[in-house]
Amino acid sequence: MITLEVNGKPHAVDADPATPLLYVLTDHLQLHGAKYGCGLGQCGACTVLVDGEPVFSCITPISVLQNRRITTLEGLGTSDNPGPVQRAFIAEQAAQCGFCIPGMIVRAQALLSRNPAPTPEEIRAHMSPNLCRCGTHMRIVRAVERAARELKAAK
Amino acid sequence: MNRRQFLATGGALVVSFSLRAQPKLPGSLAREPLLDSWIRIGADGGITVFTGKAELGQGIKTALIQVAAEELAVEPARIELVTADTARTPDEGYTAGSQSMSESGTAILNAAAEVRAKLVELAAKRFALPPERLSVANGAIRAGDGRSASYGELVTGELLHVKAQPPAARGNPRERAVIGKSLARVDIPAKLTGAPIYVQDLRLPGMVHARTVRPPSHAARLAALRTAAVEKMPGVLKIVRDGSYLAVVAEREYQAVSAMRALAAAARWNKQQENLHSDLQRLPSQLSVLVESEAAAPAWSAEATYRRPYQMHGSIGPSCAVGLYRDGNLTVWTHSQGVYPLRNALAEMLGLPKKRVRCIHMEGSGCYGHNAADDAGADAALAARALPGRPVRVHLMREDEHAWEPYGSAMLTRARARLEGGKIADWHYELWSGSHSSRPGPAGNLAPAWLLEKPFARPPAQQIPQPTGGGDRNAIPLYRFASTRVVHHFLTAMPLRVSALRSLGAYMNVFSIESFMDELAQAARADPVEFRLRHLDDPRAREVIRTAAERFGWAGYRKQRGRGRGFAFARYKNLAAYCAIACEVEVERTSGQVRMLRASAAIDSGEAVNPDGIRNQVEGGILQSLSWTLHEAVSFDASRITSRDWASYPILRFPDVPERIDVEVISRPGAPFLGTGEAAQGPAAAALANAIADATGARLREIPFTAPRVRQALGA
């Protein structure tokens, strides 16, 4: 048994310690925000936060995650009560198929936590590990800019 | 005979007579004419709308709800939409070819208008008033004296179980309440908060997980397999082997992944001699002349050859399906673009009657055409049959998706033209392409079916006939020339697996035609926009061209060092949306790096149902085409695909993205819906090539325009 703290709650998980976090999230904890895209850390669809930093959950074994704070998309808000970054993505209609967007939102959250007013260039550089195939990039950048503005206004 | 008797007899003779006597029904009503195949209203007033089309991320659910809400005069939120399911919805074939609005949208628009008219007629009888003295709003019909009846009260059992009968008077296009508004997409909030809405997220009670072991190359076959060690691995329930088909099922997902890796290591494969490399012009082909007008063999003013490689769909989420085989019935949850054709293919593969197979669409990662979705459906069917009673989820690994999905065909085109008095007098265009359609229907189009003990052979390559065309889609220019000759060399046997990739041959043909138009404009010393207008008389084509040029600031453009502008236009399939794109690029001469700085587009999709949805599709089309055109080519050696991940098949990343893309939607209320989703692919590629030529003087005729290729073209 390995205990993982996910979205503020401890979870005792019965899985091989070598299991990548992604499989524990989707298969054991029924959290579907993080997506399997490549299993290689090349596309960012599986991005989660570990102690506030973006991490590819598809290549991070649970053995290294004890006593770390794991935050998934679900930890940022719900369908009825979306968080500020999610609200900005909805306002910009920043999705087509939407499969990459959870990873985008989580990675954007990490940026905005340490840089509340990023430039478009900083957003592009920060988001570059994450792939989008539908070509929603323009809207994603706009959504991150909007989230930054709205977070600032709320302060 | 009254309508009820007609329905009750239902004889083939009567039906065929009736079909001959009536004009063709609009959109997919022609395939599924019963009104209640499309719209049902419960006694509680609940409205359910059915479509055989599937949400692929293109926003079709929202647009179809808008169409139904408009004609039924209800709030969009009151409509429940059921999408592609062989047990519930009409058979509308594939969700492909930018046809969902013209087929399903048109069917629902007409069906909804007719349903409303029927309800008004009933209310008129009930109130003993003429229909024109009644008003319809919010799902109820009201008389001037305050009497009202809700749809739920009016509708009775058989009312909608009748064949549609056009023409139904439709709502006034100038008084739209819902159509034409950028309604927020209904599917987005769930997607952005992790609700389990993708088939990849589906978790059924008692569900187990499978992974497949695909051969190392398409022709390799299983020679030997040691299973004992894998069978003892934790959680392993079953090794599925049928000929060279191999999969493993385990309780937990990562157990299945681990067992799959062990199984792959325990398998030995016979490698067949193969040669995947080929000269397209030497492959076996069938020739068809699409256009031939009389002209003497001219002396050409210009000629050029263009090339594209095999390119992949590259869905971000690999394909996935869940199968359940119970009591001789198979259910497959799938993100296939065609649930009915997949059902037929699975029934054939398993030797089951069609009625025992049900395919239910759930969303997957964006597909952009025929990716591995159907293959995964077959994997789920085979694994589920091996483990009756338990739902089995199969998720392909990244390398399976990359190496086994059907690619967009490599193509070659050759254009020649003669100018006379500043105009193109003679135009001669030839193209070489493999098939762009190898979808199920037939089980032989499912990769897993090739590997079985009793394998299914691939059916002969299929052409899609004009006017839509496959490899020859958009091969006939919309421009008017004194003489035109267009020839299609259909390659009947491609060395790599090929099928439908967003816009099929239109991407390459529009890239070629629109690049060549610029080469000719240059030869004629004409402005590229004005040169196009010289050869066009379709007023809608002219308007999108003028609008895109204006938005871009074409007339007042001041070229900066290292930069250039490019323009391109096409009407998708020569019968769907009109799209024109202008863009500006910057080329770094020393590195060969190209960056698109900005793009302005104009699109005419007929009546625009959801303008922001159209903008989203065009923006996405431009960026995806930018990725294809700058970066993408499937790599392979003599026997196997070597593009197996995102490192060996790089695509667009954020730093390559333009600073600005703006899209103007030209709406034409009351005009037919014109397919939009694929309209930008070709124009974006050509506008890019034209802008590079403007920036550097170098003409790139082979896709992709990778940095080394650009450097080479610049002679740097």
C-alpha cells in the first residue's frame, strides 16, 4: 500500500510502486482529468501538479510521490463550480475535441501561480511541452491571458 | 389510402412507388424519412432529437441543437440530443467530409419545421381557429384569447411516426432566435473539468483492461510465442491469440500494460520481404480524365511538380473502445466516425448477425478522419468475445496508433499552363494519389482482421467519385480558363495503409493549384489577389477573396525584411464552404525556420448556425494545416514505420503558433448549410507557400517545409 495525497485527500493505493501515477488516477481513483496521450512525456495530456509544479503523470511512478501534494484537473474545480482557469477556458471556448485541454489547464495553473501576469511569449514558452492536434492554440493562449486578468481583478 | 394505412401496409411495392412519386427529401431525410427517427416529444413535453452524426470535437452537437431549437421554438437547453448509436439513431453513414450540417442539420431543420407545423395544425383544430391566428413560443401554442396547449399535450402516439413530407414552411431566416448566435458549446464544461465523457474514460462495473501486441511491421506474422511466464503475471486473466492476432487482458490497466510488454518480448515474428519505398508514378494505376476541353497542344508558359508525403491523423489520445459480449450479443462503445459501418464490419469479422451487434458512439480524442478508432473497436470485440460477460476496455499504445493508423496518401501533382494577355488560356493538371477511403464496412478494412487465423483480405482500393472526389477532391479548379484538362492517376496498390485524412486530396490539390496560381500571377506580373479575381465569376468566391484580403490589409501591405505575404482560396469540394486565407510569414534565412506571424480568413458556409463554432474550425484548420505543411511526414524504412511517437513525428508546438488569426464569417440567412470543417486545410498550406515565396523568392513545392529543406531552397 502506498498513500498518495490527491486534491487534498489521502488515498491508500494497492498498486505496484513502479506504476505510473496516471494509471492510479484513472484506474484506481476514477479521476479522468489527466489523459493518456503518449506514455512518454512528449505530449502533456497527462499533466498534473506535484507540489505545484507541472509533472507528466504518465512517466512518474507512484513510489516517488509519497508525502507530496498531487493536484489534478478535478482539484481545480467542478462542472458546476469551475475554477478560475477553467472559467477562462470556457469563456474563450478554448476547446475542440478537448482531449488535451485538461493538461493545458493544469500547466497554465502552474504558470499563473508563480507569474500572475505572463506575456503571450511567456505563455507560449511555458505551454510548449503540451501538444494540441485540433489547432486550438490561439484560444488556449487567450484563455490563459484571460485567467491572468481575472485572477488579478479578483484580488 | 390514408397515411396510417400506408404505414400499416409498409409493402415494398407501395414504398418504392411512393419514393418514385415524391421529390428527393432534403439532407439525410432521404435516407431516414420517418419524422420520429429524428424528433420525439414526450407527454411531459420533453424533446429528444436524434442524429446519426457524432461529436468529434467539431461542435456538431451544439449546432444541431440550435437548428432544432430554432424550428421548434424552444430554448436550446430543453433539447436532449442523442448521437450515433445503432440501436437508437438514424443511419447517417460516416461523420465525415464536412457533411454533418448539410446532411443531418438539413434533415433536422426540415423535420423540426414539419413537426411544428403538425402541432400548430392540431392546436388549430382544438381551438377551432385558423393556424395563422396562433403563435408558437417556448414549446407551446397560444391563441389570441389566452388559450394555450403545450407540445406534450398535443402530441399523440402516431403523430410523428410518418414519412416527412416537404416542403414544410420553415421559420423566417430574418427572424432567427437561435440560429446565427454563437451559443456556447454544450460539451465544453464537462471536458474542462474531468467528467468521464470520452470513451477513454468509460468505466463499467466489472470492467477489465486489454492491450494488443501488434506485429513489428504490417506484413510480419507470428512465428512463435511463449506465454507461460506472462500468464503468471499479476492480474493477467487471458491471453487472446488468433493466428497472428495477439492481446492480453488483465484486471488492472497497468497490469495489462506490463503483461503486453512481456508478451511482446515473448513473441517471435516472421518478417516478410517488403519494400515500402516507392516512386508514385511507377505504381499500378487507373487513369481517369476528369475534364477535357478541346485545345491544341500549347507551348507552356510555366510548369511545376508538387509533392506531399504520407501524413498521419496523430490524435492526441490513442484510440480506445470498450466491448461487452453477453448472451451472444456484442456491444461496442467506440469513437468510430461510422457506428453503422463499424457494426457491419464487426458482425462480418465475428460471423454474427448484424442485429446481435450494437455500436454506441462516445467521444474520443479528435480524429480528423479515419484513424485507428475502428481498429480499436475490432480489438475490443475480439477481446470481449474471449471473455464473455465482462466489459473489456482496449486502449492502444502511442506506438500502435502512430504505426498502424491509415495515413493520408502521399501524392504528386503536375501543373502546366499557358498565359495569354495576362490570363490563363490553357490549364493542364495531373495528379497521382492512392485511395482516401478504406473505411469499414468490410471487415477487411480492420487491421486486427488481417491478423486472424482466418484472415480477412483487404478489399480493392476504392475511389470516391466526383463531384466530391477522393484524391481528386478539388482537382478541378473553380477558375475559368479557355481550355482545361484534369487527369487523375488513381494508384490502386499503395505500399502503406492509407485512408481518409481531413480534406482528403483537397489539401494537396488546393496547395498545388493555389501555389501554381501564384507562380502564374508572378509570370503575368499581376497581383495574386487580382489575378485570382480575373479568373472567377462566382460572386460568393469573389466576396470571400475580397473580404480576406481586406481584413489582412492586402492593399496597403508594406513588406519588411525577411517577411512576406501569401494568399489562397478554394471552395471545398467545389460545392461546400468558400474559404480564402491571407497570411504573413517570417523566414530566418540562416536556419531555414519559417514562422507564420498572422493570418486573416474569410469563410462563407451558407447560413451560419454557430459563427464562433465556424471560426473555431477555421482557426483549427489553419493551425493543423500549418503543422502538416511545415513539419509532418511519416518516416519508414524498407519494412516498417519508424514514426512511432512525437519525437519521430514532430508536430506544431506553441512557440510556432502565429500571433493572431482572425476569421470573418459571411452568413447567408436562409441559404443551405455548406460544410466547413475541412475548408481551411488546402488554402492554409498554399497561402503559407506563397508567403514564403514572397519573403524569399524561393518556391517550395514539396511538403513539409522543414528547416533543412527551406535552407536548401534558399541555397544557404
